[in-house]
Amino acid sequence: MRTVSISLVCASLLAFPAVTYGQKAVILVRHAELQGAAMAEPKNLPLSDAGDARAKRLISILKDSDIGAIYVTDFVRTNKTGEPLARELKKDLTIVPKGDPQELVERLRKNNGTDTVLLVGHSDTLPGLLKALGHPADIKIEAQDYSNMFVVIPKKEGAPTFLRLRY
């Protein structure tokens, strides 16, 4: 039921491009749950079984959202979170370094300026990306919270339309 309601919200928001300009929407999620591996290199931490299941849920939620590009960081966990949807949509993952949020937002606007984009990030990068996309409030993501889905729809004037959903 939750998947259906999130899909309906996303689809209905994306159905009204006349009120937006340029980019249709940026959908941001944190990578899915990690497998506990204390000695592993942080960039190479894999997803747990729960993380794999969450990544697969993105297919049913976003497959009909007209995703034009999927951006992930150069970490295994973001790649593995975006891969199931990318396979389903027959899209390549665009791998970017974990870095400056404003630089990434400028890249999204330049390379995918009229698309709906999925961005898979981290608890410490998503707040800065949301700010760079024009969301005026500070966002905090708890360390053990992997369920956030943010939808940002730019507007010609003022702050973008913003939704914080759970999946």
C-alpha cells in the first residue's frame, strides 16, 4: 500500500510540468541499509539483505516516473541502491564523486536540465544537495534512517515544491 501511495504522489506531482521550469524533478534517496563490516573500506561496504530489498522497492515506486538519469556516488552502496532501477529502465548509472553539492546540482541542470533525475546519496550529502536545490530549511537524516525519499520540483520563482516521503 505504501508503494502505491508514494507512486501516486510522485506521478501526480510530475504530471504538472506547466508550473515548473527546466528540470522536472530531482528525486533523492539515501543509499539502502549496509551490511555490518567493521573492517571493510568505507567505500566498499555492501548492502545488507534489507538494503537489497529496499533498492528493489525503488523499481515499483519509480519505474513510471520518467527517470531520465540516475546519479550515484563512487561508493558501492549507492551503486547497489541505484542498480536495480537502472537495469529495469535500461539506464546507465552516472557515477560522481562525493563532494560539492552546488557543483553536482549545476551538473544536473546542465546535463539533465529537462529530466526527472534520481540521485542516490548519503546521510551527510543529501542535506547539502537539498539546500543547493533551493530547499530553504535544514534537513537532518538520522544515522539509522534509510527510508527517506525527497522529491524536489523547481518553480520559476521562490522555493521549490518539496516532499519528504518514506519508502
